Amino acid sequence: MRTLKLTIAYDGTHYAGWQRQANAVTIQQVLEDEIAAMVGGRSPLNAAGRTDAGVHAAAQVASISIDHDISCDDLLRALNARLKAGDIRVRSIEEMPDRWDARVFAKSKTYRYAIWNGVPPNPFIRHVVWHVPYPLELERMRQAAAMLVGEHDFAAFKGRGTDVLTTRRAVLSAEIAEVEIHTDQPVALSPLGSAPENPGGRLLRFDISGTGFLRHMVRTIAGTLVDIGRGNMEAGDMRAILETGERARTGQTAPAQGLMLWQVSY
């Protein structure tokens, strides 16, 4: 048996998340089925993190054991050729030591949440951002995000149905910034390469890195930051939420489409 590491990018819009389910199409299911058809045996893909329905990934990492001598390069080319829908792409496949596991050996994960603040977003990015039409005060959001860094009890930010031994998690960094959409996107969003001076909105990007995350934790944090930016809450409320652990104190849960698993570090 060989252990392989797959780095995967996907648009999660039309999938019920990563994890295989009985009555829905998932990223794990599609990849496992295609790999099984190629190597003649089914093995589970163990992911670094289980993304929810509608959530995307730029570099999800998964491990799998196969009993086949196909090279990593040949498997990569053949697998991507079979993924005809185009919303899942395997970026790389690497040989790893026996029993290497993408989840167990992950040291940290980075999630990125994108907010389009202004008029309705350009159609090319609408499915990877949360459209927030109300004015947002970025500095208030930055102050609140900084309070997340460190080891805290994030019980207030967990989603329903979360079953874990502890809700304490360590956040390594948490930053929100405005980014230039015309240089940060992979395709031109205006004709002839000319960027309008006022596109009618701005792109805000919230990056958070940590050793582990609770279900819906990042989305609830993002929603709380937006409520703080709107002035519905104070920046200092973030500290009170962490101290009390009361879900009623947090803001809304941001929608899935703005969230992306950005990086897994080993």
C-alpha cells in the first residue's frame, strides 16, 4: 500500500460539503469514486478539514492509501481529466510516508472569508463573496478581530450539533483588510483592462489561522465582525463574547459562499 497526499481546489457552490453523505453529492464522494475507478479499489480520503455545504477550498489537503503502482504525475493527469465538471481540481499529488494522515499531521489551517461591501457584486465573483450593502467601519472590525488571537473558549461561536470534547481553540492570527479587486482576482473584471475608479463597492478579506476550528466558528466570527462594522455592536463586545461564551451575544452567522479553506500547514 502507498500513502498519497492530495492538494485540492474546489468551488463548493453545488456540493453538500466535503464529507460523503447518503443522499447528496459531496467533494469526497466525487474524488473517491473517480480514484476507485482508476486504481481498482476503494479507499477513504481523509481531509485536513471538513468544509460545509457551499464552502470552497483553495488548497484542501487529503490523504489516501492505494494499492497501485501508477505514478503520482500520471494519477494527477488522469484524475483531473475525469473531473469534467471543472469545479474540482487536484493541484498536486505527492508520495508520503506510510500512515501519514492529512488531518492528524496538520499543524494549522487558514480560512479566508470574502465580503463585498457596496452595490451588488460583479457576476464573476458573486458566488465566492458575501454581499453586504451597508457601510462598514473597517477599523472597528480590525480592533475586534485582534481580540481573537490567542487561546480562548470559542463556545459562543460554535454551530448547532457541534460534538467536541472542548471548545477551547488557539487562533494564531486574525486580520481583516480591504484588497484591490482588480489585481486580486484571476480574471479581468472590466473591459480592455481599464479598471473603473469607483466599482461601486470594495472587497474586504478576513483571514484567520489557527490550530483548529469549531463547526461554523469562522462564519459566526465573520458575521459578528460585520455587525460590529455596521455599528450594531461595539468592538469591545468581542472580548465579552469570548469571556462569557454566550451565543446570544454574537452576531449573525455569515453565509457559506464567502468562506474558503485557504491553506493547511504541516
